[in-house]
Amino acid sequence: MSIPTTEYWLISAPGEKTPQNTFERLNQATKAGGDKLSENFKFNIPDLKVGTLDVLVALSDDLNKIDVYTESIVRKIAATLEDVLESSAKGNLNENLRIGGDTPPAVYLQKFHWLLAKYPLRQPLRAIADALSKDVTQVEEDLKGRLNAYNQLKGNLQQLERKSTGSLLTRNVADLVKKEDFVLGSEYLVTLTVVVPRNITDIWLKTYETLTDKVVPRSSRMVYEDQENQLWTVTLFRLVQDEFKMKCRENKFMVRDFQYNEEEIQAGKSELDSLIADKKKKYGPLVRWLKVNFGEAFTAWIHIKALRVFVESVLRYGLPVNFQAMLVKPTKKNTKRLKETLNQLYGHLDSTALSGQQLSTMDIPGLNLTSSDYYPYVFYKISLDMLEPSR
């Protein structure tokens, strides 16, 4: 069984003589037999204020929800950045995902340190959790506003671009015709533009003069064609144009609703140019905002993970606080052996986790876990593949 190279396991185990002994024991166990099962890092969580048991149990429930929510925002920002960069290459996206401007997420995770200035240790755990949640909520609100404005602009631009590149049934006729293709300024005559399927062009040429009375003979000219259709002009008297349009529909010819007007044509081109310029103007600031706030949201997410580890470790291992949090990066194809090794190391902490007992029948206050993700030790999985859906 192989796992993504972007996957990490954030675990904790009780301190032995010292927390350092716990970390060293993990390193020794995962190097057994000369086959390195994982790359391990200390995950340093400072001495936070514990509070009461009731507070810890309630906070455990809330942190689970905040964790899921924050991860979804982190991934949404990354997906938005990929969309705005208009590149599906993961490498290109990953180059733009940085913490604090230049630190890749994996490096930040491996060298995690608590932001003391932003989340002071003297604060209660609940206050820290609320501050983290507030920070992420603000990022989400800002993202919605910026994204809605950009998507509206992008949608308007795409709509105009489709009109200049799509099928003759929807394309902007003004891009395909010239002034000399039309009879202009006549009180009695009008020039229509008609889309004719290529496979019935001969029928058009044989019949257009007789679809109604008062069609100017030999007035039809082809002005453009694509793989499926041709665009023809035809001149007739204004008073029969409604009847002519109806006869065209009956014969599978489509009259486009178009009147040649130089001012309107120029206004349409100006609108497209304006939208293109507006998009370019907004592109840079939006990309910068997404980069900065990916870092902000990711930082908050990992702090929430740290809070969860702290709370669950105290709930499981008791007081005084004595545990070591560790970041484990499984070596490819060694997942099963690594889990077996961890169970050998820490199985004595909770025998029910190894006995196959279904957690649905167990009442474990504060531990929001199912039988599929409950281990004798505190365990959280972190995937740094930002294009992977949040769990």
C-alpha cells in the first residue's frame, strides 16, 4: 500500500523520562532493520494553559469542526489561485504556494513554531481557538468578495470572447462583415445576414430570390464560412423582411439579428478592450492577495492542528502535561509496516484500539473519532496536496 509523498502524520505519545526520549525512541523504531520507514520531525507545541476537563472536552468537539472548516478554506484558496493562474500544472501551482513569502508548506510544517505574538500563551485555549477561527472566517469573507467580482468580470469577458470565436449561429456578426457588404441609408432597402448550413448552400442559391417577393436579384454574397456554416448577405425591400425571415426558418436558414452601425460596432470593440484591460488590472492584486492569504490560512490551519494535538494529548495522557508531538512522513510503500511499528510502540496506551472493538459502542468524551481512525496514540493526517478535495 503506497501513499502520496505529500502526506504527513501528526502524532503524539506520552513523554518517557523526557519528551526527547520519546522522540528518540520513535526514530530508532522507524529505522529498524536498516529500512527507513519514515522521516520524523519534532513538532514543538509550547506550554499552553490547560483549563478544566469540561473545557477540554467541549473544545475538542469544536476544534474538530474548526479544523475541517479551515482546511476547506486553505484548499479553496489554492484551487482559486490555480484557476486564476489558468494553469492545470501542479508544479506551477506549488511554486506559488508559500508561507510568509518564501517557505514551502512542507518546510513550514516540518519546522513549525508557535506564533507567540499573535496567539499569546497566557490566553485560555478557548480564546486562542476563537481567534484562529475569526482569522479564517475573515479570510473566507474577503475571498468571497474578491472572487465574485473577478468571476463576474471573467464571465463577461468570456461571453464577449465566445461571440468572437464561436459558431456562426452565435458569433458577433460585426467581426465578420464590412461596410461595403450592406446597402446603407436606404428608406426602402435593407441588407440581412443569413447563416446557411454548408450542406444546403446550393438550395440557398437556387431559392433565396423566390422566398418572397421584392428580393433584389443576385444580391446574395458569402462573407464568411466555417466548417459547418456560411454567412451570406441578401438585400430586399424592408416591407417583406418579416415574411422573408419566416421563410428562411422554414428552409433551415437562420437570419441573424444584425444591423450595420459603425458606432455600435466600435462601442462593442471598446467594451471588449475595456474588459481585457480591467482583467489585467485586477489580475496582479488578486494573485498577490491569494498568495498572502494562502499563507495566512495555512498557518492558522497548522496552529489548529497543534491545538488539537495538545487538547487530545491532555485528555488521553492526563496531567501533568508530558507528551511529545511528532511529525511523521511515511516512506513510500512502507505505510503498513509503519503503522504496525507505531502500534508496537504505543499499543499499551489503549488496548481497545488494537482489539477491533467498534467505537460506535464506546463512549469516549471529547474524542471525535471513528473506528477507522482511532489509534492508541493521538493521530491526525495532513495532506499537502492542495488540489485534493478536503475531507
